[in-house]
Amino acid sequence: RCGAVTFKRSEQNAIQVRMLADGRLSTGHAGVLLAERRGSYPLIDLRILKTSAQQGEVESGTRRKVKRLLSFQRYCHASRLLRGLVPQTPGSLHLLDDDYLGQAAHMLSKVGTWNFDIFLFDRLTNGNSLVTLMCHLFNVYGLIHHFQLDMVKLHRFLGMVQEDYHSQNPYHNAVHAADVTQAMYCYLKEPKLAEQLSPLDVFLGLMAAAAHDVDHPGVNQPFLIKTRHHLASLYQNTSVLESHHWRSTVGMLRESGLLSHLPADISQDMEQQLGSLILATDISRQNEFLLTFREHLDNQDLDLQLASHRHFMLQIALKCADICNPCRVWELSRQWSERVCEEFYRQGDLERKFDLEISPLCNQQADSVPAIQIGFISYIVEPLFEEWHRFTEPSPLSQTMMGHLHKNKARWSCLRCAHTPSDVQVHSHADEPDPKGGGGEGENIP
């Protein structure tokens, strides 16, 4: 739903489109948009990911005011064209006609159901699913009143978060953040958790879910390390992307002044707890959290009256929300699976183009979507959700998720058999426990 200008002659139309593009994009980015590509998203320009003098070339001739210097999005405003955001008004809620507003409101009345279609909701909110969803959930829980939040500052912060997700990423975009937030809300409503959670727990859980992938570049940690990106050096090759997501969130919190009315020690503690939650999504720490969770359940020593135990369960809930796509209904799960694999393949295309070693799961000719999904479900999703199933004792939601998970895995198995002539064609690294290619980034998965 976007405006358009039409002319009697096609060449006039083309001139107008070119003028609009030239006014918003540098020559390099315009080339990215017009380049041949596999899907509907522009390819990643490797120059954006480099730290050499090339970065200066990308920025030359512009008058951007870079407030958050580590933000990829500041160098890639092309995504605004694709998402339809109005320039110079980041975070603003765009006006929709009554019919669309009514449909979006109707969907919000069912936001706690597991079959919630986040793709439809994003269309109904004109690409503002994350801002709209978060404002609704903050009202549901009374967090605005409890923490005495300024609504203008809240909208500004949420708009900044949504804007700093890259809409040209097939997977790691604001819709994924909204999907994880909606899943987190479902988990926070689980009776085993809901009875014990404090307003601070809910606030941190929702905020971490919304911002857990902010400013994700669409490539994984090994890619940043082998291209010697400045973030890899800054965070010493450890939880590089997760650390960046957290620090970016803290920067936006301070820039928006959302927590400025709170005592400094309280706001700093909230920032640290947000970091602890976001860093938990690092897939290289999967076994660490899984073993601790399993031990707690075996020993039956989880005491949710303890703040430390509640925080641990928020970490587990966020990890579950981040990788819950295979637990959704097939129509939604398949879309997410295809999107994340498309992002993998684009990284592989970049690596091939610049003569880098192609990362595991990123070779479209060798790594099929069904094979990737089966390995991911078998080694990452099932072990975690089996323990979550135990924790909920089990709840109706958990039973529903496990049912979808098993059906989806069987369906991917059928698709793999249909597309491979023999079992020999199944590549071994598709069954590796780490879907990121060793010490990768936890969000870069379906």
C-alpha cells in the first residue's frame, strides 16, 4: 500500500523513478538495488561490511548525521525504500485506512494464540508490526503506568529499534523481531511462569525479544571474523553479533531517554539484564544453557521466587522464541525456513564472489532447504523444546508446539527424499549440531 505517480508515457515514468532513487541512494547502493538477484530483496554490498577505506567511499558525498556509529543501517538507507518508510521521520506510525486499522486491531485481540500470522499483521500495519505489537503488549501488562514511561520517548525508542532492522534481510528483519516478541508473549503467559513473573521480568523479556537482532547485517559471525570486520575486533571474536545487538539497544535506550527518569543504578541494572538475555541467544552457548536447564529439571530445584532463577527462565524462553519457527504451523514455518536459507545462500554468493571459503549451509548447490531444516530441528530445536515441554508439565501450548514440530520434520523429510536421488546426496554438515558453522550467531537460524 504505497503511493504512485503515473505519466502518459512510459519513459516519463522511468525518469521519475530514477530521480526518486537517485535522491535517496548513493550510486553504490542504487547499483545493489538494480543488480540481478534471486529474490525480492537487494543483495548485501560487501563494502558495507568492510572496515577499510572503502567504507569512506560508501559514505562520501552524503551529509548523514551518524548518531550510532556502529549501526550498519546508517549506511544502508535503501531498506527504507523497500519498506516504504517516510524519510526524516523514523519511528512514526503511519496512517492507515479504517479497514486496515480494524483488521489489525482484530488480530491484536488474538495476539496470544500460537497460530498468529505475523506476516499478515505486518502488512496490515504497513510494516510497523514491531512498534504496534510492543505498544499493545506494554498496555496489556500495564508497563507504561508501572514504570512511568513517557509515551513519546517509548514510541521514539521503538521506532529507532524497528528502523535499525534491515528490511533487505530475508530473515533477520523487523518482522522476525515481531515474531519472536509474539512468541515470547505466549511463553510469558505459560501458567508455570506467569504466576511468578514481576513487571520488571516482563519488561525485560519483551524488550530483549524486540531488540535481540537489531542491526543484524544478514551475515554470520564467522563471516565478520574472516573479513576482519571492526565488530569482530571490538568484541574479540566472541558473541560478536549478540554483543552488537545489546550495545546498539543500550545506545538507543540512552538516545531516546526512555529510562532517563529512573535512578542511574536501576537503569544500568536493566541494561545489564537486557545484555544477559540477548547474549543468551548465541548458538555457541546452546549446550551450556541446555545442560543447566536439564539439570534443574532433573533435580527439581527451580525456584521461581528467586530473581536469578526467573532470569534464567527468561533466557530459556527467549532462546525458545528465537528458534520456534519449526514449531509453528507449516504455512508459517515453511516461509521462515525459506527466508533463512535464502539469507544463508546470499552469504555463500558473497563468499564465492570474493574468493572466500563458503560457510557451512551457505552453498545453494550443495545445501538444500529440507536438509538444513532436518539437521536444525534434530540437533537444536528438539532437544531444547523437549526440556521446555518438561518444564511446562506439559501445557496445551507446549503440546501444540511439539505436534507441529514433529509434523514439520516429517514433511521436510518427505521433501528431501523427493528432491534427492539417493541418501548419499544428503550432506553431512547439514546434520551437524551447530547450524552456524562453528561459534556462529544464534539468531541466524530459522
